[in-house]
Amino acid sequence: MKLDDRCVDCLLSRVALECKLSAAGPGLTDETVRSCAELLSKIRHDPVSHPQIASAVHRHAYGMLDNPDPFKELKEQSNIEALSVCNRVRPSLRSFRDLVLASIIGNTYDYGVKTHQVTENFDEFFNTMFSKGLTIDDTDRILPLIKRVVYFTDNCGEIVFDRLLLEYLHANGSEITLVVRDAPILNDATMKEAGQFGLKDVSATLTTTGCGTELGVRLDLCPPALKEALGQCTLIISKGMANYESLSLEKDLPPVAYLLSVKCEPIADDIGVPKGSLVAKLCT
């Protein structure tokens, strides 16, 4: 997807949040937001995806704040909260659909969207959303395609529930190439969290997107192992909105299962579902 006019205020609000998380004073906050707004005005119409434009703005903010990981404490808190809920609900997750749904509920751990509030009571929220179920449910079509999977992760907290889905895929014979971010950006998962939750144990290959401090996926920057896996896989699993925004622009991909919580109106409009929907959409 390209940047939507509605994305501008949202993106700059996230810069302001990064300033707050970095304990920047009023002067530095105003300077950072103003400078990012100027950068955004220069690049917003460039012929690239929304994640690429947003990433450039976030990198600029991080540099001005001299903070490579403003969301560090929120990421750690998310993982702790998610792990507690995961341990409680794990025995009740019996099917592929259950595990997909749980991983999509985990995708609500997202601090990158102004109009989306991360719940303060994730335990209760999980129960509510699990009962609500999937607005788009292509899980029956996705399951037969899991022989060779490239799995693009998204957020911390969410990655705890990804582990359960990855265990299922691994136990059912999937050869998994698992992909995390190169470097911290927003609250996305990196090699640090992959190591923390032992994701190498349930994947044949663990790699990064090769993009540095970058949201989404850039196929032109993929490392060799990821390029090879994309050329041979039977299914791409794409978690979250930034990965959707990137991959939905690409052509001639293997089947892609987009697993995400729809947290903003531009994504909702593009997919054709109400904001707040939980989606497991297969595109072939």
C-alpha cells in the first residue's frame, strides 16, 4: 500500500510518542516532530510503500533523540503480559484455527497506530476477541499449504503466540524460514526476542529481513537465505499491517496468508472489513 493522507497525523503522533518514551523535553520534542514533519512532506509522494516512508521518518526521529530503541521497556512489558496469558490459554488451543486466531489477537500488541490502544487487561481482552473470532477465515485453505513456510513476524508480545503456531507447523512437518526485523523499530520483534523465546528450535532457518531499521519487507534487500526460501516456499505467512502493506504491492509471490488485526481505517478499507477485524486472508 501507498501512504494515505490519513496516515500523516498517525505517523507524526508516533514520533511524539517516541519523544515521550525517550524522556525528551519540550524543546527537543517540538524540534523532532517539526523536523520529521518536514522530512515527511518531502518524501510522502515518493514511489515507494508506506512502510518505507514511515521507516525513514522513524529513523530520523531515533537519530535526533539519540535513542535506537524507544520502545524497549514496552516491548519487555508486552512479552511478560503475553507470556502470562499464553500459559493460561495454551491447553485450550486445540486446532490450527485456534492457534492462528491466538496469534492474530497477539498482533494487537501494536504501538505504531494512533487510533489503536493497546489494552491494559490483555487477559480479559484475549477472551473477548477469541469469542469474537475471525472476520475473514481462510484457515481451511491455508493449512494444506504449510509444507515449506516463510513466516514474517511482527510485534513483541505477539511473538509469544507466534511460538505456539510455529510449534504446530513444526510438529506437522513444515520446513520454516522465520524472519524477524534487523534492528529495533517501533515494538517489532528482533533476533533478541527470537532468541529469548527459542524460536530457532521450531524453525529450519532463522533470519532477518535484511532491511536494517525498517518496517515491512523489502524484497530487494532480502539476505540470500531468505531469497532462496521465498523462491521455494509453498506459503508465506505475513503477520501484521506493515508486512501486509509491503507484500500486497508485490507480484508473482507464492500464496500469502495475511494474519493481522486491522487497526486503522486505511487498512480496513483496503481489505474490505471493519476496523478492529481479525483477519486470516489467503491470497494466491
